[in-house]
Amino acid sequence: MYVIIVYDTERCNCVKLHKLLKKHLFWNQNSVFEGVVTTAQFAKIKQLLNEIRAKDSHITFYSFDNEKLLRREEMGEAKGNTSNIL
Amino acid sequence: MYVIIVYDTERCNCVKLHKLLKKHLFWNQNSVFEGVVTTAQFAKIKQLLNEIRAKDSHITFYSFDNEKLLRREEMGEAKGNTSNIL
């Protein structure tokens, strides 16, 4: 399946979430990750995120079976998928 | 169609983008809006965003024809869809 994960959290927690998510997904832009995962991988990512996320954080998970159903457009220069920000 | 719009931008520009997007879409969480729009509305939103966005901003537009194809899960307390933050 294809997933998009977006999160709001405090700065120090942000680093933890970023490090976890970049192991599994493509980093699109600040606090937004996406990519192809299996159902089991997705469940594991959600479990791990729930363990390390700050209490007042909020995370949204969008998922769909077929990436081809999704159109994706960008405006501006992408900063994601680089490792020099954190 | 159903759209999800996520943006990275500088703080003062963030207010402008937020104000524009909340006229048309549901505010999910910081820098993330989503909702049902027509093709014409979507084109207009993109045009207006392009006019007011900061040079170094980055915006991603995800869209698909049928909202039912999308699964949506949340973790934590939602802060979106309230008007008292800006």
C-alpha cells in the first residue's frame, strides 16, 4: 500500500519521529513522509510512533492500496529526502 | 475530487497560506489542509497559492478522484479545524 504520514509535535520529539520515519519512507518535506509499505510494516511504524511520540503530538496517516490512484504535484523547491537538516 | 495540501514556509507567509486555504478546505493540523473540491476550485487554489507563497516555500498537492479510496487514521488530539490559533 502507499502511505502518507504527517505529524505535528514539539521540536525535540520531531527529531525522534523523523529518524524513525526516514528508515521506512521517503521524506517529502518538513513533517511529511510517504512511500510504499506492506500492511505489516505500516502496523509496525504506527506502533513505534505511538511509543516515541510526545503526548501532545498529532499524527495523521493516509493510506490507499494503489499508488496509481494518487496524483501528486509540487510547487517550489523540495527540501526533503536530504539528510543534512537534522 | 479529494485533495490534501501540505506546505512548508516561513512563519509570516504561513499565516497568509492558512487564511487562503481555510476558506476552501478543512484544516487538519499545522500546515495540512484537505477536503472535497471541484477541478476548477483546485486550479484556482493552486493559482492563488502560487501568487502569495514565499519564494522558498514548498507545497505538495495530493489529489484523487474518490475519497472512499483513502483510509485516514489519526493519533493524538487534533488541533485542526479551529479558528483560535491564528
